[in-house]
Amino acid sequence: MRRVVVLGLVAVAAALPAATTHSAPAAKPVQAHCGDAGLVFLFWPKGHRTIRSADLGTHPAPHVEIYKSDSYKGSNLLGFVNQKRKIRFSGKCDKGGKPPISGGIPRNKTLTRRAAISCEIGSNSELRVTSLAGGAEVDLGIPDHGEAQAVLKQRGSNFTYDNEFCHVGAVPH
């Protein structure tokens, strides 16, 4: 009898991790269209402290702020995405509906340091945010052609862009 109980407990203990461990479903991608002229991404791979000159509050997590111009006033802010999957788009952006962004980024360059990246966009350009293990990914482009991509993780964040349509500048300080 004792042997049966012990074997039963071993079987229950072995099954417990399988029963309690599960993968959380991936968060649904968020897609938005935020204009037809251009976007400026402030890429902060390690977050930043308060930047008074640009009226930016402290954001310690890796993140991207998306603006409609290189004037970083609140009225020009179109979006914010961080490594913790916090996503905000302005009411100036139309949410989802078009086919998702796909394809590689031609003529690509990759940054791992903070930067302001200005990208010219067309009328069909979309922003898409998807969840990654331990972070988030922000894509800019159209079907079959990526233009820019930010991978936001606690360690190893990077920003890849097409250097024909996007140009790098300094972040505010």
C-alpha cells in the first residue's frame, strides 16, 4: 500500500510541472498609419533620464518614441513603444486594417546606440508593433518591403533602417 501511494505521488509530482507550465498567448499585433510625409524615431536602447530641453520625462526601459517632425513637443508625438510592451498611439494615427508589413529591409544599417532616425514614408506606410520573447518589435514599411525595425529588449536592443529612406541624427540632450 505504501509503495502504491509513493508511486502515485511521484506520478502526480512529475505531471505537475507539465500541467502548470504553459505559454501565454502572444499579444495581438497593433498596427497604425501615422501620416504620409515622414516620421522621426527617437531610439533609446537603454532608456533615458529627464531631458528638459525636449520636455521628455524619465523613461528607464528601452523604448522608441515616434514623432511627426524633429520638434519633440508633445503635440508632435505619434507613438511610444517600450520593451515592456507598453504601446500608445496618438489619435492622429489610424489604427490597423491594411495588410501587415513584411519583407526585409534593403540597404540596411543597424544601430545599437541612441539616435534620432528620420524616415521618409509613403501613403501606404504602416507601423506595426508585435510582441517578442522579453520585448517588442516595431516595424515600419509596406507589404514586401520593410523600411525600419526597432527590436526592444532589456539587453540587446537595436534599430535597423533602410539608409536610402532613413537618416540618422542626434537625440536631444
